[in-house]
Amino acid sequence: MAKKGVYKISGNTNPKVGEKTFYTVEEWYPETSLSDRNPAKVTWELFVKVDDKFESTNIKKKGINHFTFGSKAHQFTYKIEGYLYRPEGKSPMSIIVQPQKNDDPPKQKDKEILGVNLTYEDGSEIKKTLSYKDRLKATAKCEGMEGETVVFTLWEDDAEKAGHHKNNQYITKSPPVEVSKYGKAIWVFPLSSTFISLANKKEDDRKQHEYYVTTEYNGKIDASGNVNVNNPEYTPPASKPALPKDTPGSTSVPKPKIQPKKDTPKVSTRPDSPNNQADKKGNIISIKLADAKGKAFTETPKFGETIQVVIEGENLVGKKYILRIWEHDLIGENDLLYNQVHTFKADKQILFTTLTKEMEQKGRIGNNPKNPDSGEYTAEWSSHQEIFAEVVFLYTSSKSSTIDVGLKEEPKPVDHKKTPTTIDKSDAGKDDGKCFCKENQFRWGTKLTCEERKKVLQVCAALWGEENKTQKASELMSVIHLETNKSFKPSADNGAGYTGLIQFSDAAARSVNTTRAELKKMTFVQQMDYIKKYFEKKKDVLKTMTDLYLLVLKQNAVGQGGNPDYVLFDEGVSVPDVPYDKSNLTKEPWVTKYGYSSNPTFMREKGEWQNRRMFKSYSKGTVERRGFTNGKTYVSEVTDVLTKEHYDLGKLEIFTGECENKPRKKDKPKGKRAPWVGVGFEEFEKYKGFVEKESPLKEKISKYFEGTGNSDLDYTNPWCAAFIKWCFDHTDEYKNINSKGTAAAFDWAAYGNSKVINNKYVDGWKNGEKCEPFVGAIMTFNFSHTAILVGENLKGDKYVYLGGNQGNGDSRSGYQKICLGSISKESPKIFMMMKPKTYIVDDEEKILPKYNVEAENSAGSSR
């Protein structure tokens, strides 16, 4: 088979440290299709030279073709490779890079929250006590943070002193809000009457409530001023004496000496040290201390040596942390040798530092030369010396002014003619009942229906107990993700005699009193009963996720899940020289011998998976197979694959939406805009000014398609309908309001409409109905486009709509965007207007606000 993908790359082989350096694809393999010759699909990976060979730094960036080398990178040699599928490890698809020292590196702009301000939703200043019916806008002004996200939190101010205080009453918080290219992040929220009881928790029913907003980002704090709200539940209390001025806590105290924190993750050069501590919050998977070549210490490092700290975790990119390196003697105190702020560039971070003479001096006499520590090491005491590293996460908060709010106050009238900003999704009415799926979250839950999620939990509770059900559900779903090749289909069949969610063999099916043919006909819920029967026999010995999977992969290895060196498959074992018998494939020693080549997924040794050789199989004669001659599969390799490629990825698919089985409200509070409109304008504000081929919009478009089940599509495909699906799915009440064919424009028109007849992939909107124009109506056009009606032009003769895959009459791929467009109200190109059947339109929503939009978009601009 002819090779495909990247053939040759180019770029600066001697970049200066601290400067962003770009690399490009010069040539592709001739057989690479035009659709694959897309720079956005190229993965750029960085390797570092260790002991005369290159090892991955685990820095991989898809579609991002630049690297910035750190200040000490000139001490090492790197290799950069670009590829579509997997690295080949050679030139010309990779180049050797030797970074150069930079005597005058460019000064990076500090990320900083300059302040946060509270106003009415329309931006006007708050000058009076507010009402619990008002809607407010929090605006954070930021510097050097474009594209970063911040989180707003609303607090009730209990403390007498100014500034944010941890004892103040938490009320609610925003979802992550992205900082715009203008340096602003905006959160719009209502002052709900439900806040009253929360505010009264610590306020003893004060006459007036004071609120403020904080803005958080990794590393810095700021806050708004207070605003006041009258408390309608206030009862005047008996008078209390004033607190004396010398109340404990009112005076300042000296700043304590920095010492290691109690709960932070740490690692020591001594394996038996109490300073080896896992991350209790689960952000950090591991920390390792090693020498400059990456080898673990067998003895305490000496001053003058270079050491490396290797930190691995989950979802850490962009987060700030402090790395502290300490010296500790068995009878002395901790001396701080290194204390620097860093930012995670990848989920695996490798940092090098030299143990300098200055550090040695601190280790000998402590951090205060005027008051030397007792028991510090000398040359004779060096055997008692210990070096350990600590990781401390940083978080940021910014406080607004405080506002006063009272229920009896009249709310400020809303000007519907202004362009909307973001809408807080907490506006939606809350159901009285609790969502079972939200309260029992497990990995890969988004891939199932509500009924299927409940069945998984029911089975896991029956097997392993109520207290373990969610963890075991995550493990079982990870096994199903692996066995069904990520499909979660009960009919999955590998074509080699294995079927179902855990790939039952004929023998395994018989063991639970069924057949593979019957299993293939079952629904997910039905098949889970047979999975329960299968695991029930050995449920008590399935202590680890690996053991859970070994019962599926190789039953006689169950119990070895915690033994990384245990050999599961060994091609080197001998088997009897007998005629072919299919039943032998489920017996030993055939399982052990032929299991190695049959499971290339678990080939994790360097070059093992890439190696191809001729192999004498049991059933097919001599065939080409992956792997090494007489190779082995170890438990550690199975655990590595199961954890990294199935369990860890499942964390991104925890269900947090609205159950389809949970009743939806058919009415909504008066005076509110349809929630999907607010989501649409949030996206508009985030990506205003970007065209689809530019980051970050092109990456977001891929996210839109993921929501439609078309994760293989990107911005080069029409994405207007995927944008509409995103807007509905990111509301509380209307998630999954449309299911089949939601990447097609006409699927947002009436069910069975003329444009979808005889189309097995698109059937129209079953949960939608035709409607008159209102703010939020879903418009479909004859030229295969869909958008949200948001208003009319100044003359009143055109509809103004908001949508994706639109733009200034330029239909070229790469130049579409999220924007406003207009079309004549009499145009025959308008195919239909729709809304969810359960959504009741208020009369005021039928009054279309005015927009100064005449020809932002045209019929020809939708591909």
C-alpha cells in the first residue's frame, strides 16, 4: 500500500529560545488525497534527545505549527516531526533542531485581570438599590488574556471589611467565559428571588443584601465593588453591642515562613519518605525526580548536578502552578531551594534545573543566614539529606463593587432594541425533580440514553454495591469503548467470531445461556443483563479495572491485574503439532501463543507496532503481522492502553445535560428570550471577526459537528445546521430537541418536508412545528441554509437572522463566519420558520427588535 501523509517539512533548525518559531509542510506523499492535504489535520510533535536517541516530550499539537523553546532549551537537541497518522522518526518528514541562546528575549505580556465592573444588562450604571427582578452584566477587563477563559462568581457580602473574603456567602457562578480580542469577558445574569434564602444564611435576615462578583483565572485576583438589594424577608433584630476594636483577627500578623503545604502533591529522592504524596484532587497523575538523562535517583543528588522534574496530569494545559524544590534533613527543617511560577504547556511537563552553590548554601544554614537552622547537613551528614519537589496550583479571582438589592424595588425596563449580550442559562425554570443521570455521573455517559445510563448503574450496583456503582460504571464503559471500537453498539461484531458490547465468543455466550446471534439482536439495555451474568461469577476478584478487562480478554489471567510484569501472551511458547481445530483457539496453549499477534493494540514497546514480519498463523498459513518475532504482551501494556486510550478519554464524555426522559416544562417565565438565542449570541460575541479557516473558530466548528455525531467533518463542510444544534444543546431545556440528521439544514424544517423525502439520513424536525416570526424562530432557506431569526432591519422590510457558515457574499471555503444576515420578508427563498413544540411564544417576542443590517449576508454565501 502506497504511503500517505506528510513527506517533507521545513523551518528554522536554530531557533532562539523564547521566540515563537513556525514550521510548515513542504511536500506530501503523492497518494495523499486533496482533502487530507490540510494543515489543520497535521500533528506536530516535539522529541528530545536522551542517551543518543530521541524520546517524545508528549507535546503534540494538531493544526498548530509553532513551538516556543524555554530558556534552558539551548542545552538540548530536539527533533520536530509533522504527520497525519503516526510519526516515522526520520528525515525529511522530521528535522533536527538545536535552539540557540537568546541574549535579549522578547518580554512576554503578563496575563492580568485589570478589574471587574457591575452594570445593568444594557451597560448603564447602577445608581440605586436594585430589584430581585433585575438583570445585571459583569464585565472583566483583562490584559494579555485573549482567548483565555475566566469564571465569574456572585457573592453576598457578609464581611465588614472591603475586598473579597472566603467567609462571604457563595451564591452562584458562571460557566467559563472566553476573553474577547478586545480584552473583555462578559457574564449576564438575573438577580433571582431564590438568592434570598442563600443570602440570609449568614446575614441573619439583614434589611439589605450586598452583592459583588469575583472573576477567577489561574494566578490573579480582582473583584467588583458592592451593590445593595433590599431584603424582603427582613425582621429587625434586637440591638447588639459593637465588637471591640481588639477582636481577634482584626489586627495584622507577621507573614509566616513558607513551608510545604499539607495537601499538595510531592515527590522525594527517597522512596520511603513521607514527602512522597499523591495529588488528592486528582489533577496530577504523577511527579518524578530524575537526573539530567531521565534516570531515577539511586542516591541523593549532589549540588552542582542538573535534575529534572517530570509532572504528568489531566486537562492542565494553560494552568499556572508553582514548582518548589526543598532540601530536608532527617533532623532539620525544610529549606526552599527553588520557587518559580510555571504554566503547563502540555499534560506532561519536563523541567530542568541545576542544584546551584546558592542552593547548597541554603541547604547548609537554612533560608535565614542570621538565624541558621539546627541539624543542617554537612559533608558528614549528607547521607541524611533529602531533596523533594512540590507542585502548588494557582487560582485567580477579581472582585466587583458591591450592589444593594431589594424585592420591592421595581426592575429597570429592558430595552429590547439593543444587541443582546450573553444570557445566563440559569434563567431557565428548574424542574422540581432531580435528574438521576446528573447525580450519578460516570465516564462515557454521553454516549448512552437515559435508560441505558440507568441500566449500567443498576448492573454495577448489583455486582459491586451502591457505593461503588459509579466508579465501576466508568471502568465497565471503558472496557465497552475498547471492545466495540468506540461505537457502544450491542450488535458490534469483529468478523472473527466475537460479538456484542464485550465481544462475546460462542463459548462465552453459551456460558450465560444465549448465543452470539441472539446477542446481536438485543438492545443495549437487554444485553446488559447478560453482561451482569458474565461478570457475576468472578465479581469478587475483579479488584482493578485491568482485572475487569482480563475477564473479557483472557479469563485465566484474572487476578493478575495488579502485576504489571505478568505475561498474558507469548508467541514463543510451543503448541502441539495437530491438525487445525477451531475450538483450539479458545484453549491453552493456543490462546497464549496466538493472542500476541491477534492483539496489536497492546504492542507498546518502541518499534513493536510499526514492525511488520511474516508469521505462520494457526488458521491462515503464513501471513503478514505486526510485532516482534516471539513477542510478548504484558499486563502493564494492557493497563496502559485501557487507561490512556479509553478510561482517561471518557472523562470528557461525562453526561451533564438534560435527560430525554425527564419531563420538559411547556411554559417559561414571561419577559425572557428563547434560551437558544442567547447561546447563539454568546458564540457570535466569542468569534466575531474570525473567518472559519482561522483559529479558534475552525476548532470550534469541529466541536459543533461533534454534537451532530459527525466528528469527521470540519469547517470545509457546510456547518450552519451544526451551529443551530449547538445552540439548542447548550440550553437546559432543549438539549437533544432534534436528533436525526442535525448536520443538514432541512432537518430543521417540518418533519417529512418536501426537501427530505426519500432521504434516509434526514427526516425533518419531529419535535418542532411551524410558527409565525418571533425572536428565536428557526429559519430554513431554499438554498439549504438555516439560521435564527433575531429581528428586522431599520426599514422593517427585511428579517435579520443570526447563523453560522455565513458571510459577506463570499462563498469561498475558509471565509465563512458567525454573523448577522438579512433577507426580504417577501423573499421566496424563505422555506419555513419553526420552533420546538414545547416552547410557548410570548406576545412581546413577536415584536422584532431593529438592527442596522441590510446585506451582511446573501443567499450565495452558504455552501
